[in-house]
Amino acid sequence: MRGLFFAASALLAAAPALAQSPPQLPAGEGREIVATACTQCHTPQVIMSMRKNAGAWRVHVYDMFVRGAQVTDTEIETVVDYLAANFGPGVNVPKYEALALPDGAGRELVQQRCGTACHDLTRISAARHGRGDWAAVVAHMLNIGAPLTAEEGKTITAYLQKNFAEK
Ligand code: HEC
């Protein structure tokens, strides 16, 4: 144990950059393909900061495939399974900063459902959408696995239109 500790600290001392490097892709079938094919144009952090269900990941992987990702068509489902298992809604969610939202009906829902499972609330406060676009964004989030009923989606849409729509 002691030996291991010294070996580990020697390694960290020798490679301070490594010790501070961002979290790496989790282990699992498909990891090697993602680590190779999905990091040629952007860092793995782009992937690790996203949360989507399998259907939405599939759309995304096909999009990347068309853009030139080095994935064979037989590997696509393995990649989709890996991404959905590790980066699905509510899975391995990073710790988010709380953000004060304006009062009003829907505030609690937005706080709980839009700022915890997949991304933080700055994604909302920084977005500039018109009223119609917010309806489309919420519908899209429902499609990709946001933990919402259709009724809650309506309340949230109204709240976002009131507080975050472009004037
Ligand atoms: C040929 C270059 C290329 C490869 C290879 C590639 N991507 Fe991308 N990816 C991009 C570009 C360019 C963007 C930013 C443009 C956009 O979001 O439409 C992007 C954006 C993303 C995003 C963020 C999208 C968003 O809405 O913010 C994710 C997630 C992603 N890629 C996942 C993957 C995965 C998974 C793979 C492997 C199957 C992959 N990428 C391989 C070019 C690539």
C-alpha cells in the first residue's frame, strides 16, 4: 500500500499537468471508439458536458458521422449505447452552480427539471430565443429525454417566454 502511494505520488509529481487534467471518458464498451473517433475535432469535454437519451445521441452520432467521424456503420450502435449509458439524462450529472431565477409560476419546475439532469441554468439565461423558439426548445428537450410531462412542458414554456424571450 505504502509502495503504491509513493509510486503514485512520484507519478503525480513527475506529471503535474496530468494530475490536473480534466475528467476522462468513463470505462465501458465503446469507450475506445469514442476516445478515438470523437476527439479529432473537439475535446471529449464537449461530449461529457451533454446529456441526451439514446435516440438523440443516435441523431447526433449520425450527424458527426456525416461530418467525417471515423466510425464504421457497425460501430454506431455501440457508440450510441455507450453515450446513452454514460451521458443520458440524470446520469453522472456534474455539480451545477445554483442560479437565481425570477419569481413566477414555473420557476420551481425550471429550477428542478431544467437545471439539474443535463445542463445548468446558464444554458437558459444565456440563450436568446424569441417566444416561438422557446416552445420549440422545450419540445426538443422533451424529445431528447427531459424528465417532464407535456403539461409541465407548457408551464415551463410560458415561464421562459415571459422571462427569457427576446423583446
Ligand atoms: C469531423 C469533425 C468532428 C468529429 C470527428 C466529431 N465531431 Fe462532434 N462536433 C463537431 C463540430 C464542428 C461541432 C460544433 C458544431 C455543432 O454543434 O453543430 C461538434 C459538436 C459536438 C457536440 C456538441 C453539440 C452541441 O449541441 O453543443 C457533441 C456532443 C459532439 N459534437 C459529439 C460528438 C461525438 C459523439 C462524436 C463521435 C461520434 C463527434 N462529436 C465527432 C465536429 C466533429
